[in-house]
Amino acid sequence: MKYLVVAFCLALIAIVIAANLGLAPTWFWFVGLVPWGDKLGHFGLMGAFSFVVNLALRARRTRAPWLRVGRIRPLVGTLIVLAVVALEELSQVFLRYRSASLEDLACDVLGIVVFGWLAAWVWRVRERLSPPRPTLECVSDVSVASCVGDGRRCLGAR
């Protein structure tokens, strides 16, 4: 999964460089053929980025209390992607061939959040369907019978 994240990052960097150099119209001519194609592209591309980053990080949630939204602990990958995308969108103010847009940023954020949630759901389903992993919880003076009795496989149990 980490290789997929690296490949996706390289592809995004290539897209950003092409757009910054004014090559986007030649690369993305098909976007104009679809109604709201640019906004759908932002939603899908940044959402896919969020999806692969969150899966690579195993849908890990933040533990920082100041980052919580009510009782919701955001995904670490989602926060990373949000920061990178916000900086990239903000940098467009200073570039000749780009124009910063709140609509683009809103589509980016929506895609990042939706696909982040989807990655968390996929990870939960994967965890439920995968066989139990050995744990070290039963290494102390607990017998094998008590480890097996509560449905877990344990390493180092006597």
C-alpha cells in the first residue's frame, strides 16, 4: 500500500507541476467535456489521495483532544491530506497560470472527508474479515486454556 501512496503522490506532483506551468489545458482537455468536470476532478482526485493515504496508515485516528470534532476523532491521513491540499490551493494565489478557488477547495475537502470515511469503513470490514492475529497479552502467568477460552490466539502462553 505504501508504494501506491508514493505512486499517487508522484502522479499528483506531476499534475500540479503541469498546471503550474500552464500545461493543464493540453493534459486535461477532457475535463471541459463533462459538466462540472473540474469540480468532479477535484473531488475524485483528492478523495482518492485521501483513500490511499488513510489505508496506508491503517485508518489511524488522532488522539489529540484539540483535534476532535465533538466526539469524532479525525483520521490522521485525512488531516495530512487536508493540510497538503489547502497549502497547494493557497499557493495558487501566487502563480501565473493558476487561480485559487473556494469552490475547488470545497470540492477537495468534500472528497477528502468522504473518501477518508470510506477508507475507514473498508479498514474496519477488512479487520472483521481477517483472521485473528497473535497477541502478546497472554504472555504473563496465564495458562493456554484461558487464552484459548476467550477466543484469541496468543504467543508465548504457557
